[in-house]
Amino acid sequence: MPRARWPDRLAVAQAHRARSDALRRRRVVERVDGPRVVVDGQPLVSFCSNDYLGLASSLEGAVALQDAAARHGLGSGGSALLGGHHALHAAFEREAAEWLGYERALFFPSGYQANLATLQGLLSPGDLCVQDKLNHACLVDGARLAGAELRRYPHADYAAALRQLQALPEAAAVLATDSVFSMDGDVAPLRELALAATGEHALFVVDEAHGAGVLGPEGRGACAAVGLSARDVPLMVVPLGKAFGGQGALVLGSQALVDHLLQSARPYVFSTAAMPALAAAMSAQLRAIRAEGWRRAKLASLVARFRRGALRHGLPLVDSSTPIQPLLLGGNARALAVARTLEQRGYWVAPIRPPAVPDGKARLRITLTAAHDEAQVDGLVDALAACLDAADAGA
């Protein structure tokens, strides 16, 4: 057979996406004022940001970034092991480790990179990695990059996780999970998973992307909220693009674990370190997370208010008490149609389709933040009810 031609292959893939309503396009955000945005020229109230605490517009964070950039420049100049590890990086790592109760931390430019590095640096061919089926793609990709045996248990089924660990009793094992699942908004059974990992001598790795800053005392995350410590969760990943309102990620663990990753994790060893000014800004955001508990209290109040209103209207909510509030709509076309109608009413909510969610489970992923007010939340609920009524009437 002749070799496949790339133009033909790309055209077939694009046509398939179009037929299944799976084409995506980037929207141009022209201006941001808290939850009020201008997108492609249209003023909207955004409910699709992961800036849960409203810290992306923090004056203190912006000043820290500007001051550090003026003093130290923008780029780090190299990888962390070749001159790119700055005093600002080191200070932020120490502050974060103290906050979360770990011996050491590593600062990464992104959460995706941090999870790739963690699993690739820990695992080898012949090892076992057990993961929740709804884990973020970066955890799955990290295990695949390492060449380990990857087994995925049904969502939140800790008994199945234990069985999968027990199926290969001689392999070095990692049990990895999101703490809060990004598309459903529910929380993993962290206590039970920690017990399973301990009983099977597996390393328990938790990605706190959507829990850190939002849940637990001082915003220390979903693990802290259920009383788990560094002893129970030996390795934690904390991406900074959500509640921190910034960019980058932390990997936290014991001295031995962090030293091992520093030596073996290819995405860390061979990547340019993040800009030092970013570390200074994230330090400022960390101080706000610890000191400004009112942000979490307001966010929790708005989540409860949204759920009361949505349930009163009979909206198809899932069981989530976090700022991630999905409305399951089923087909891709329906999710796109409702999102378009909602936008016409002045609200921006992202329609989520496969492969980010399973086939047939397209949804609107509504995210609430401390920057919203009660009137905006109430307006969204009323608009959602009207849009779904119109969609059902036209079906």
C-alpha cells in the first residue's frame, strides 16, 4: 500500500470532527474585569474561569511580578540544573513546603509538566500505575511516558483500585488520583485510597489542581480537608493556574522523593526554569490564600446559592459541592446550542465535549469564583433555565 499522505489524513480528521460537532475554536478575550469580560467584541459575564478565589486580578500579585521583573529580568536563563534556579524560586518552594507540611518542593512552569515529570521520574517499564478513569490527561500521559503498566479503575471506586494494586503484588506501584475532578467537580475518596496505597506499599500521588486554595484549612486542599497529611500523601502536585490565579505548579514530597525527581524527571531536567518573577508573584498569591479566608467563605456561599437556584428550576446538576458545577446535556449539538443561546443572554459558559468527557456526556462546565456577586449567580440560573426550556421546546 502507498504511504498515507498527510493532507489527506488531516482532512479526514477535520471532517470527522465537523460531523460530530467536536470542532473547537479559540475565543479572543479582549478585556477582563473580574468576571466581566469582552470576548470577540461582546461583553459577557464569564462562568468558565478557574480563577476560583478571584486572585488573577490581585494587585499584590501584579506588583510582586512587576517589581521582581524590574530587578531580575524576565527569563531564568536556563534549566534549573544549569543556572536557572533563582533565589526567588527557592524562597517560594520553602514557603509552599511549610504551608502544606512537606520537606521539599519543586517549582515547575506548568501543571501538565509537573505531572508528566512526577510519573515519568518515578516509574519505569515493569512498574504499576493505578489511576482513576477520570484523572486528568497529564497523569495518564505521565504513566504512558514512563512505560509503566497503566491500570484505570472505575471512577471513585477505591475497592477496584485496591484490587488492581493487588493484581501485581511484586511490581513497584503508584496510586495516582485527582483530588477534585475537573469535569465533574466531585472529590475523590481520598482517605480510602490512602489506606489502599499504604496497605499495598504503593506511593500515593494526589493532584490538588482544583482543591488547593479552595478546600481545607488555610486552603491547603482536599487532602487536608479530610485530615490527610504528608505521611498519608507522600507526593502532592499543586498546579497554580486555578485558585492561585497564576501559572506554574509545585511538586511536594520528602527530601528523598524530591531529590530523586530533580535527578530523574526529564520534563524538569531538560526544561528552562520558570521566570523568577513568576515565583515572586506566586509567593504573594500564597500569602493571600493563607490570610484571606473570606474568599473561600464567599465562594462557598455562592456555590450553595447557585445549587439552590438550579435545583429549584430542575436543572440537570451533578452531585458537586465544589466551584465546578456541570450541567449534563448529553449530545455535543445540544451542549453547543445551549451555550450559544446563553451567550446571547450575556453569559459565557464553556461547552465540554469528548474527549474531555466520555461520549454522550457533553455538558456545560460552570465555574463559580469569589469575584462573582449574588446578582450574577441568580442571573445565570434564570438564563440557564430559560435556555434549557427553549432547547427542549425546539427538540
